Amino acid sequence: MPITAFSKQQGRELDVEQWLRLHGYAAQGDAELVGVPNALRALASADIECSCCGAAGAVLVGRGRGRATGRAVTQNHFRFRGPDGSNPHDPLCDYFDEKKVSGSEYLTNFSTDRSALTRAIRELVCRAIQGGLLSQRDMRRMRQWFLDVKSQHAFTMDVSADLLQWCVDLWSAKAYRPVGQFPFRPEHGALPGFDWQAAAEQEWARRNADLFDLCGRQRVHFHRRWIERPLKIAAQRAGETLFDPTPLQTQYEAATTLARFAADYVFDAGPGAAPIALQRHASEWGPTGHALLAFSALLLFLRDWDLEAGVALFVHVRTLPPAEDDLAGNLIGLNPFHDFEAWQVIRVARLIGAQRTDRRPAQEQVADVLKDLRVQHAHWEAARSAA
């Protein structure tokens, strides 16, 4: 149920009320849109397309009301249907399942005023549009780029909680202890108080060195404190066709670098005026930083993801005079890097799951290694006694 959609005729994104007003119909007195003429509905079907995938067949839907209270529970929105009633959205479109709107995590509404930061970003968007530095067609192009990228890097969520826990156990086994930096030798067992469990864990880690190399190449560590969000995503999205954003590592690093720079200058007070949350690393911003990351991604998209050019464009936008039309920024921004670190963990877990040679629980494998080490020590001890 998109709240806004792209008007080909107007060349910009509009909500239902705005589109109707531009065509001479005032929706204020018709909250449920029962009086909209059929000719206007037909025009909407031809003019309006999904902002994310370009699907046609827009239907104007009035706000819904709760049966018990009669209060509005949904606002006016668009719905898209094919001539035969089918779903015209691309399967990877954010609105393919309009009830779930599973892709909404990537969308940021620049028109909302929920915080000082989103108000500041909206004002910058309006300045950029007024100054001719960007347009709503540019955002439409960025959404098409994002849809193309998603199509190229789609996968079925097949990462289980067991696999993620297995990866955590694998990583934990690499914690070095005394003597742990050396490969096990049978004579080690003769040391007073020798830690057999640690030795077994480290030997198991050594035998899986290729999996650790994989983690290193992908710059992912499976620390227990970092696994909560990947576990939640894997559970919620099991079996779904999803987008793996990690091939956008270069773009992600550029966007977070620009966003950290911009955070100091979004407000007139300069460095130190940004919310406390934005003074940490971008990976810790959470919802607070969605609008700033989306705006940074848009600027970089307009400059082919060149960081220096993106910074220059931000400076240009920031030094423009205030916008005269505060509605120009009524569009949905795109943050392709939502939960990027969690997706990195999920991606590497999938690679480990495909590459590991023993799928048994880590504890069971370590127990077998422990038995093997003790057997090796017993043979060494017997040979020494015989000598």
C-alpha cells in the first residue's frame, strides 16, 4: 500500500490527495474517496506507476476505518492491479506483497517531520530540487538501479539459527590460550594442569582454517554480541527471496563516509550539533540515521558513487538559499544499506555452510577431537615408557 507513487505526467512523486488536487478534485471532504469520478480513476491508472518498480494499474484507495471505533486505521494510498486483477509488481519490488511491505526497511520518507534531523534533511532535499541539483526523476532512476541490483543479487533465505550458532562456536574456538598458538603435540599432555578442552577447541579451529580465512576475506567476525540482529532477520524472513546488499560494499563505505561528514554540517550550529547517536559509527545509528544515509546515497548515486564528487555536491546543496517550496521534498528516499552489517554476517554464514565438511554441532566435533588428542598422548606415553 504505497502512500506515494510516481506521476509520469507531473514528473514527481505524489500522495493521493496531492494528485487529486492537481486534477481539480478536493479530497478533504471525501476521506474514503467514494466520490472520485470514474474518468479520474482511469486517468490515475494510466498516469501513476509504482515508484520502486514502475508497475502500472494504480487504484486509488480511501482510508480504512476500524469496525469497532470507526476511526481511521489506514490513510489514503495507492494499490496496483493488472487488467486481470493480478499483481503487476516485480517480485523483488518493495511493494510486491502490499500487506507486508517487506522492503519498507529500505525506504525513508523525506516528507515526515518526526525529528529535527529528518526536518533538516527534508529541507536540504527541497533546496537541491529548487536549485536544479536533483529531481524526483533522479530518485526514480535510483530506485530502478536498486531494483536491478536486487535482481542480480537475490537469494532464498536458507540461513538457520543452528548455522549461525555453529559459526559463533567456530569463532569462539579460535580464542587463544597458553600453548594455544602452537599446534598440538602429544607431549603437551604431560604438562601439569594441561587444558585439554582448550587444546581440542584450538585443534578443531586449526582443522577449519579455511573457514576462518573466509571470514577474514569478508571482514566478518562471529562474536556472540553481533549475532542477535542476523538471528532475527533469518527467523523472520526464512524461505523468502531477498536481496543481499553486501556486493555494495564500496558504495556502503562511500555513503557512510559522506554521511559522517554531512552529520557535522546538516545543522547551522556546525560540528557537535548533530544528535548524539550520529556521533558514533554509522553502523550504530539505527533508525536515527536512515534519512541521512538515504540522502547521502542519493547524492553519491548522482555522482556515480564518487566520494569526493558526492562531498562537493553536499557542500553545494548545503550552501544554497533556503527552499521556497517545502513540499518539493515530498518523496521517499532509498537507503540500500539497511542492516548492512547483519547481512554481511548472514552472507558469510551461507558461504561457511556451503564450504564446511562436517555439519554436526561444533561441541560434538570438538569432543571427537578431544578423544583423538588423548589417544595421541596415550600412544606417546606408551612409547616413552617402552623406551
